[in-house]
Amino acid sequence: MASAPLPGLDDRPILSIDTSSSQGGIALYDGRTLSTRSWPAERSHTTTLLSEIHHLLDRAEVRVPELAAVAIAIGPGAFTGLRVGFGVVKGFHLATKVPLIGISTLEATALGYASCGSPVVAVIGAGRGRLVWARYEASSGSLDQSNPPRNGTVSELVEELRGSSRVLVTGELDDDQAGLIGQLDGVSVPPLPLRTRNPGALAELAWRRWRAGNVDEPSAIEPVYLSR
């Protein structure tokens, strides 16, 4: 990890970028004001990401060299989307030396429910009916991952959750998957608009890292791809 300027001495915004999956998301956040954009990118991150970033920055009248840092969702995620996102953030760093911050996609998925009072299982779609998930325990509004991410089927996730006393499952679940999981005793699943990953969650995690003076070495930050 590299060091950022001392917390409290820099109020420039952070740009966060999430290309982990088919739902693209970006955010601009300075600890007080949040601007976000989210769109169904599917396989079009290559053609849509830069235009969405430029639109967000133009509306805020901010240029890339004026950013405090750039955050990137590191995955687990799809190969093409992550490569596009990483190419953009590393290009920004090479051009302007802006610091980079890598954030777990699963942690960003879970963050919105950190204060719900129960464990949170964050889910990312892995294609062909498979899922990647990890369980988080909430503590004072933050999250601690309690098990390594697992790649499996929805049936395997259901078996893992069966018998849970109380847990919330959020993230990339289609209606059938959400229905199967939501039938389990002690398990709650938010409706689709509320379980969709929010770009603001990635921005908040990145802001916390920045304020703590904790950024990544650009040469060391790497994507985490979906795998069995």
C-alpha cells in the first residue's frame, strides 16, 4: 500500500468506477456531495465507460488531474468488463499520477446493509446460472468478510443458507434465484432495485480508504476474475 496526503488536508472528489458486471456504475464523491451514474452496459463497457465518465466530470466541472484519487471495483467480476475498467484507471494514473484505490466488488455489494443488524451475503452473477458469494458480519457500520468467496450454483447457496437463524442476501440474483432463496426461514432478500449494487457504496468505501491515507500501488493492483 502507498500513502496518500494526510486526511483532512484534501477535499477534492474521488471518482469510482465499477465495471465488474453488466451493470456499469460510476460515482464522484468528496465526502459531502455524491453524483452517480448507473447504466445497463451488458457487453458495451468498451464503448460506454469513457463517455459516461466524461459526462459525470463535465457536469461537476472537474477534470481528471483535479481528482484526489480514482477507485476501481477489482472484482470478482467478468473478464472483459474488468479489463476495460482497469485500462481506464491505469491510463488516468499514467497520464496524471492520480492515486488508485482498489475495492472488493463483493464488499461494495454488501455495504448498503452493513447496519441491518444481521449477517449479509453478497452475491455476484458468474454466468451460466452460477454465482459467487461471500458472507459479511456487520460491526459499527463496517463489514468483515467471514469466509472466502465461493463459486457455485444457486442450489449450493440455498443449502449453505438453510438453517440460518437470520441473514440478508443481496446482489445479482434473478427473480427465480431470489424466489428460491427468499423462501428459506430466516433469510431475507431485498427487491431488485434495492439489491442492485449502488455506485455510491464503492465511492464510500474508497473515501474511507482515502481519508485513512490508504491507497494502492498502481503496479500491484490487479483484477479478480470470476472462476470456479
